[in-house]
Amino acid sequence: MNANREIAVVAFAQTRHSGEDQGLAEIEMLAPVITEIKERTGIAQFGFTCSGSCDYLAGAPFSFVSALDAVGAWPPISESHVEMDAAWALYEAWVRLLHGDIDTALVYGFGKSTQGNLRAILTQQLDPYHLAPLGIDQVSLAALQARAYMERSGAKEDDLRAVAARSRASGRDNPYALHLPDPADEGYDVAPLRPYDVAPVTDGAAAIVLAAGDRARELCERPAWITGIDHRTEVHSPGARDLTRSESARIAGEKAGAAGVEVAELHAQFSHEELILREALGLGDDVTVNPSGGALSANPVMATGLIRIGEAAARVHDGSASRVLAHASSGPCLQQNLVCVLSGEKNG
């Protein structure tokens, strides 16, 4: 394995995400994205393929197998899958490319959250002996975290509202995100979180192509080179860690080299999470955060984290930024965090 091999994001595609069931099966939602990414790169078969999805969302075992029909599994392909956000599939593909025997990799993620009760589904990721039987859902846990963070930091509900307002405004400029109105005066969802503080239920899919060395330069005029990537996890039980801080995000950011970025795409599914992540990653006011609108404008579960990497890379591709950061999260209350730093210069 060559740990110094140059690897870059060279292409990114995503669906126009929807907050309502469009009557499409997951493979029907995914197929146009795979077709687009193949046409843009001119590659019919990749050296490695890796996906991220969740059987609980589909309500069927091994749902990723049927999704392979959108990719084309003949002639036989080298393929893998993670039962997590596809940002972790990208990490696996990055490691695979470090081996040096292949030059390209396709990564994709998809999720159809509208076909089930997302809050009930995500309860299944909790400890099965103590937390899951209580039926505590993702939003209730996030509300506990938000209250603890506000008491520790002095942040107010207006600070959370400002995050939501900026995210929705940015999302309205993004043709792929949900076009949500400015936050209105609403009652609590779970105090202190109001409906606009919570990421919307969203269906969608996304795909990224990674390429190494000269192959990346052939496929993309301005590749987004991965100069650092790392992921860390904290203890499973939310009650056994400091919810007001994200130590795993801090360590991942340090390992990935988060300092000096111009743009950061953060996988914050709740408004207070952005504030916690800004602190953990040392992002100052000079860093543009979530110009795409982030998860608060579109949250296709199992693809949202991958989209953060794609949106960050797109800023390098179009020349609007030279050094960017992408963040993905999984689990309750920012339990697992992945940080990827990309640069327009291979030594960035």
C-alpha cells in the first residue's frame, strides 16, 4: 500500500432531492445518477465500487444488492458495501485505491426516508438493552444535547434559528435541495428544538468518482485532491460522553489537517450540531459553512454525508475555493465523525 498516492474527487452527481414520495423505487432513484456520472467521466466500469445504504430504510435485507442493477454487475465488478452513510464507503474506496492496482472507484449512497417512520427506524441504532426499549428517538436525544450545549456555551435559541435561516436561504440557491421558507414562529418539536432546527425527511441519492494520479488529471481539469481524511467514534451510550462537545470530530479534524480551509460542508442534522462542530473543528467566522444549504435543506439519509464531500469538492472543481473541508456523521448525537480535507493543489 502506498500511503502517499495522490487520490482526488473527479466527479460528483446527485438527485434533485424530494421531501415527498415520488413513487420511485430506490433503484429508479439511483439509476439516473449512475448514468450521469458514467457519461461525465466516460467510464463504463470502475476499478472498484462501494455503496452506502440502510436495509431498515428499505424494509428489506441486502437491499444494496438490487441497487447494483443501476451500476451494472456484468462483466463482474469488484464491489463492497457499508451499512452507513456513503461517506464511509468513500473512505473504503480511498483505502482501496491506496493499494495501487486500480486507478478509479465509484462511490454512491441512496435512501428513501419517506417510505417509513424515520424517527422510529433510527431508534434501532441505539443500545438494544437500555435505550432502544425506551423508544427515545433521534430528535429527543438531539434536544437533550442541544439543551446541554446551550447551558454550557451560553448559546440562545436565536443562535439556533440563525443557523437554520442561513441554511434554508443557501438551500434555495441550490437546485438539488428542498426549497424551504425562512424559519417561522412555530412551537417546539422537542424543546429547545423547533421544526426548523431539525433536518427535513428527504429522499435522494448521490455518487462520486475517485481517481488516482495522472488518471485524475485526465478525468478532471481541476481535481479535488484528498490531502487528509480520518474518522473517529465515541462510546455508544450518549450518557457516557460529554454531549456538549465532539471530541471525535476534533481528533478527526486534527488528523485530516482541518486548519486553513476556506469552505466547510458540515453534516449537521440539527442546528445546534453546526455550532458544536464549528467549535470542534476550529472553524472561524472567515470560513464559509454549508453554502449548499447542508442537511437542514436536504437530508437524504445514507447519502447526506457523501453529498457534503461532493459539494465541498465542487468548490474546488469550479475554482471558487482552493482548500475545503467536508464532514460526515453517523449515530446519535454526533457519535461518529469523518473529516475529509480537499485541495486544488496535490500538496495542499
